[in-house]
Amino acid sequence: MRPLRPATSCPDIISVATADDNTPEWKAALQDIYVWMQEIFALDHLKNTRFVLFIMSNFLLYMWYDIPLTFLADTATGLGYSEGEGAMLGSAIGLLTVFGNIILGYLGDKKWANSVTIYGLCISICGIVTGLMPCLFGKLFSMGLTYYFLVLLCGVFGLMIAANYSLTPVILLQVVSLEKFTPAYGLLLLVQGIGNLIGPPIAGLLYDYTGKYAWSFWIAGGGIFISNFFILAPIYQRHQARYEESTRDISASRSSGRSNSSCEEGHRGNSASPTPSILKDLDRKMGAGENNA
């Protein structure tokens, strides 16, 4: 952090660590803390509409995505399964999340892959799967078949929710600059924590009011699915703008082609039919030639 050892990969460190060797350590530490607090509480990035939408999406997602992990074990026990079988549902989510982090992280590094689109697709599937879980709480199938279906849905949920862990920093770097990444990511984690504190108690109140976990899962699935709209809205706007721009270019090229063709036709017509003044000159010359003859 000294000029003799500049951290070229972190240019902000050079600007922060400006204290010389004669400065007392406690004073230099206070100066660093002051600069750090200024960066943390700088809210300039809140003027970025895409960042605000991303924060809203994460807040809504973190309100509800913990509901399966929180209530599946109790739900399975209430359906007649053992505590071990109920705990296995949460283990299926965690195990598939590990593989999902690897797979989605690999896809996120590819140039042909759009991280935002992958993220939105995975979160949408998570919302749908969460909403389908209460359909298995009834007596549609036998207990054994119902349990296997629940394990399958938990595995899909764990695989898809991994996009939240592996792709969130990648998308955030696309939304904010690298210099503002640290305070922006800190604010994002704060919003996620607040969402985690609010969502499960609301789901618990729904269970106390209705006596069933189904409404908690349905509302959680809807909240997870709706959170995806905040992510995909900027993409839709960009595609819409590109489509309108392309249509304007096509219409402009067609209109210019018509004008050029009309100009060419007019030029051909003018060159093919001589003006009356030219015809009169030709008549005079021909009459003069006949008189001379």
C-alpha cells in the first residue's frame, strides 16, 4: 500500500493509502476508515435505474426463496413422513445447489451466454417449482410417489437457485462500474438480509391464519417469479429500442431507394425528350441549310 509497492490491480488502494511513513499509524488508520466510510455510504449508484431494479429484484427474491428450506421439513412431518425424510428434502436442495453453482458459473464465463437471461430463466423456474410443491401436499399420489416427486422438485429448485449465488456478482458488474462494485455489493447484501428477515415471518403468519403451508408456498412462488420481472425489464427495453431503431433504418433505406429511383427516371425522361428551345434551334439550322442549297 506504499508508493514503493503500488497495487496496480487495485488503483483505488493507491489513492486511499496516501499517508507517508512519518504519519502516525493511528492517524493513518483513522484516515483510511474515514475514506472507507465515505465510499460505503456514497449513494451515487442509487441514481442508476438498473441497479435500483436489481436491488428490488433481490429484495423480493430473498423475501421468499428461503420458504422451502424453512417449512419443507415441518410440511413433510405433517404429511406423515419421518423427520429424516423431511430433512432429506433440504439436503436435496443443498446438494443440487453445489452442482448448480459449478454449472451456471461455467456457463456465465462463456461469451455466447447472456448471464442476465440465464439468471432470469433460473429464477422463473424456481418460482414455478415453489408454487407446484403444495400440489403434492394432498392425496393425489401414494405417499412413496409423492415423496419422490417432492425430492425431484427440491432438486430442481436447488439447481436453479444456484444462479442467485454464482451469477449475481457477474450481473452486478454489468450494472455498476468496477470502482463502485464494493459499496454496491455491500448495499445489495444488506437488502438481501432485510428480505430474509421479513419473508419467513410473513409465511409463518399465513400458516397461523390458514392452518396450511400451501398458501405460504404459493405466495412465495409468486414472489420469486415476479422478482424476475425487475431483471428482465431493462432487457425488454433494450430489445424494444433496437427493434424500433432497426425498423426506422429499414424505412429510411426504403424511402431513400424510392427517391433515388424517381430521380433516375426523371433524369432519363429529361435526356430522352429534348426541350422546345432545342427543337427550335434544330428547325432554324435545317431551314438555313435548305436555303443555302
